[in-house]
Amino acid sequence: MTDTVLVTGVSGFIASHVAARLLGEGYAVRGTVRNKSKGERVVAALTANGVDTSNLELIEADLSKDVGWKSAVKDCRYVQHIASPFPLDPPSDREALVPAARAGAMRVIEQAIGAGAERVVMTSSIVSMIGQAGRGDHMLIKEDDWSDPDWRPLTAYPVSKTRAERAVWDYVDSQNVKNKLTTICPGLVFGPDTYNNSGASLAIIKALFSGRIPVMPRIAYPIVDVRDCASLHVKAMTKPNAGGRRLMAASNTLWMSEIAAILRNEYPKTKLPTRELPDVLVKFASLFDPSVNSIKPDLGTFHEADAGYVTAMTGVIPRPAKEAVLSAAESLIKAGRIQIS
């Protein structure tokens, strides 16, 4: 009998790659979408890229509502909980996103465990690990690092991701089923936009090309290719020793200036930025542009993922960050989302 895997938010950037990999490995996939029409566009994109979607079923379910989730998890051996809201305009209230993020995660984990799922793989974020005071100019991120949601410089998105992940771990601890949960904490997710649903991280690539970032802040995060991130999700689902663990999805780290230099070398006729903005000027800019607040705590820190344990556990060897950056740009140019002369 074919095992069924629930993939929440199947129309998303990471989730569509996870679904493609699962289908390619012979699983049946039940994907949740908020509306069927949006989901059908992803099915069409998967099919157009050679994915056999005959074992892909769509079901409507909204993370903010109970309706639909009991049916969604029914008879699923595994659950990939990937859906998560990412606001383009972050609210000024740092706790504003917490109720929805936490309730959505709890809704899925409670239904999945109650229905007998063997493993829930939940997508968190590296922002649930790095948001803490005293990082200095270099932070080697460890599996047991946690952001401090009460640290005032943190903004709404990392606060919500941290509180949601904490809540889910507290729940499985209380139920004595910690081994049934694995969380994946990706860095910046680049790589090919194969299914035309641009992830939030790809907005950085587009902004560099478009001139929306004329000078660059001094920020540096681990990068992962979406294909490797998807592979990690699938491996984490069945590896016995992955239960009860937080797995970083991360290759090497690049400063934003290095990302721009890689793109500039590949596309020399473009007007990609060349200058970095001093930290003090970034902080000054945040007085007039609240969206800048989200990067202020990270200025000047080289965030490096100590993720060797993930490769040892799963066998997933992430591509170099440079490859992820270039494949993202290539796919966005091919799709007409980036214009170059």
C-alpha cells in the first residue's frame, strides 16, 4: 500500500519542491491549500516539469480554522507541516503574528499526533535560533540555540517563529512523543523557482537586480538551495535518529555584498550594487523605514551554521551557496521576473 504524506501549504516555494520529491519517490501526497484554484496552478507547474501528479490530491484547509484538518491528516503516515505566513509588511507589534503562527502549528501537530502519524516534520526557520543578545561579529549556530522572543530588538516574524516552534516542542514533550517531531530550520532559501511560486528569500535576488537595494547592509546568513532543503525534509521524515531533533538546512554563509559580487560576475552588464552601507546609517534609516528594523539585530554578525551533524544524520550534502544564488537568478530571469539588458 502506498504511504500518504500530508504537505501543508503545498503551493509554496519549499513545499512544492518537497511534494515533487515525495511523488518521485513513490509516495501519495495530500496537499493543503487555502483555495483549490491556487493549488491547481501548482499541480500544472509540477506536471509541466515532468512530475507525475497522479498521486497528488488537493484539500482545502486554512491554518486559522479547525475545519478540514481532521480530513487532511486522516490515514497519513507522515506529515510535512511547511505552511507558514510570511508578512511582506511586518507589523510594528512584535507579538502580532504569534497567535496565528502558534495556533496554526498546534492545530496541525495535535491533529497529526491524534490521527497516528509516525513523524511530523515542521518547517521552522534559522531566525528561531539566532535572535539573542551578545552575538558579536561571529555566531556559530548550534542545534540547541534559541532566539529569545523577549529580547526587544527582535521583530514580529522571528518572535512568531520562535514561539510557534517552542509551543510544538512543549506539546510533544507533554505527550511523551518527542521522537515523532523533527523541525527544519532553513537559512536563506535560494535555488531555482521551478514551480513559479517565488519564496520570500528570492525577493532579495530580485531587489538586488532591480535597484531596490542600491547600497547593501552588512548582513550575512547561511544559505540553502531549495532542492537540498526539500531533500532534508524528506530524509527527516523516515530517519529514526532524526526524531526529536532540530535540523538546520544550511550550506555556507555569504555576506550580502558577496551575493551581489557573485551575480555581478555572472551578469556583468547589470547595475548590481557595489557599496555597503555603514551600520550606523542602516540604523538611522530604520527611523524612517520600519521594515529595516528586521535586520538591525543582525548587522555586522557573520552567522555560520554548525550543521555537520545534519549531513551525518541524513546524508544530505548541501550545494555551495554560490550555486544556490546563481540558480535562483537564472530561473527568475528565465521566467521574466528579473529583466536584464
